[in-house]
Amino acid sequence: MGVSIREYARQRDVSDTVVRKTLKQGRITAEADVTIDVERTDREWSANTANPQTNRVRLKQLKGELIDRNEAIAHVFRLARQKHDARQTWPAMISGQMTAELETNAHQLHVTLERYVREHLEEL
């Protein structure tokens, strides 16, 4: 003799209605006296009752809609590095134009711009 449907539902942390529906659908079986053999039914539950979220993930994998986590991390790192490098080289690219426009010392302007950009990057 096994446990009642309600007791089995409590052990699985589901409602007894879920257990009854699963029994009715034939995904798990009860004993002749309508009790549940916990060990056997746990095996049946695992084999025949899939998590809907797991099914969605499998479907997305089959459709090619998921990407590899490590590849995504590497890609984001490359993009961040490119942005960082672009910001760091900006003073060298713009200081000549700014020097002409402001009629100031080119070296002093370049050094000042580099310092402020470096401080800004450290804040990020």
C-alpha cells in the first residue's frame, strides 16, 4: 500500500489536482487501491512529465535561437574593449583640430584631454 494522492502531491509540492490530471493522462500510474507507490511514481513522473520551461528551451535550441553563453560574454568583452580603446585614442585624433580652432598649445591640449578622458574612463 502506498500513500494517498494528496500526500504524494504534498511530497512533490504540487496540488492534488495536478496529480489527478497526471494520473488521468496516463503519465503516472496508481496502485489497484488508488494509492501511490512513491518510488515508482517518482520515476514515472521524471520520465513522463516534462517542465514546460525545459520544453521551450529545447525548442529554442532546435530552432537555433539560443547562443552560447561563453561566446556572448567574449563578444560583449570585445565590444567594451573597442569602446574603451576608441575613447582612449580620441584625444590624439581631436587635439590637432582643437589646437587650430582654439589657437592654443597642441601638446598641452593633448595632455589635458588625455588626462580628462582617463579620469572619465576610471569613473565608468
